[in-house]
Amino acid sequence: MAPAIKPTIFIGRDAAEAVSTAADLWAEAAREAVRERGLFRTVLSGGKTPKALYFLLAAERYQTLPWQATHVFWGDERYIPHEHTESSFRMARDILLSRVPVRPEHVHAIPTESRDPVKDAALYEARLRAHFAQSGAERPVFDLVLLGMGADGHTASLFPESEAARESGKWVAAARADAGVRDRITLTAHVINRSRHALFLVTGEDKAEAVKELLEGEGKAEKTPAKLIRPEEGRLTYLLDAPAASRLRARG
Ligand code: 6PG
């Protein structure tokens, strides 16, 4: 499905410039959401790339953001205890959430305690449905969804040719990674595609081939699940640094 709004591609000189742009877009989305709806619903991603963004958002210059009205969700999680060093929840809590005045009851971590990813995926979906139902919203519309991309073209925990990437009914699904922490829980593409703004932050030479396929390749979306992210009505932004964009055709 073609996106309603033409994607924006920003290529920073380096990762720092891409991260700084991401922080500015976060601030813009947060202020607009609270102004218009009284709260800001943002979805965090895991991995290494967003760490610099979370550090920046915890800095003095972003303390004036509407943190008290911010609700934090996760786009995916590794199926390990939240205190595990590889937990996406722990990474965001230690770098950002412990340093800004987000209310504890507004931090919506993906549960990983029941020893059954399918069960906890269903539990997270139920919590999302209840959260959105409180504001009379039948459909989950996040204001901002932060996304990374792996060198294999996965995003969140939607891996190539996987059941989770093909899921079209559930909001949240269990998934299997090929490496690292294998069991995952992930938002599905069609929930992400209901967001007001899907924001990819992808940096580093190791992502250049995947970025070329994502933006210029003809391959099937199920082989490059980042291609599945095409917001129906919202914005789609790709924030890249020059190394990650180095295989793209020269841009006029
Ligand atoms: C995760 C992420 C995943 C990540 C990509 C890129 O938990 O790992 O949600 O989708 O965004 O794997 O990871 P890096 O930023 O570490 O390259």
C-alpha cells in the first residue's frame, strides 16, 4: 500500500546529526500531541542506535518537554527479564526514563515474565486495547514510533519471511530472531502503520546495503520487513547518516 504522505529522507553528515534531528522530531511530535490531545504516546526501539538519542533526550535542553503527559511503549522486546543487560526496557529506563519525569504508570513495558512469549504478547495486546479504549479509541494510534533496522532489513522484531512479519490481525505477536536473544515480542506492521509518525533512525556503513534495498530495491517486503512500514495516514521519515546512505543513488 502506498503511503498517504511521501516519505521524508534526511541524510546527516554523521550519526550525531541524524540523532539530533530525531530528537527535534520527537520534541515536535510531543508538543503537538499534548497540545492537540493532552498526551503523547511514543514507541521506543531497542538495539544500539537509539542509545545516543535517549541520552540526548535526557539532557537539560529537553527537560522542558511534556514528560508528565508522555506515555512510553515499546515496539519490541527481547524475551528476557527486564533487569537483563540486553533488555530493551532496561536500556531505555537506565539511559532515559530514569532521568526525565515520566510517570511510572505511563511506562508500558512489554511483559516477559510468564515464560511464554505468545501469552505475554497477548497480555501486551490486551493492555494496549485497554489503554486506547480509555480514550475511546478503537484503533491504536501512536503519535511517534521509533524504529531501527537490522542489516537483514528487519525492523522491531519483524524478521524476514517470518510469521510475525506476515501477521495482519494481531496488534502484538511473538517472534523469533535468528541470533542474539531468540524469543521476541513485537508490534505488528499494521499497528505501526496506524501511527501518526513512523521514524526510522538508521546509521552506519553496515546498514548501507539494507538501506539501498529499503529505498531503491525491488525485492519483496517480506524479505525486507522495514518495507512493510508505510503509515496509512501518518508521516514516514528515514533519518540516516552518510555511511548508511552511501549506496543510494546520488540525490539531486
Ligand atoms: C532490537 C530492535 C531492533 C533494532 C535493529 C537495529 O531490539 O534489536 O528493536 O529492531 O532496531 O536490530 O539494531 P542496532 O541499532 O543495534 O543496529
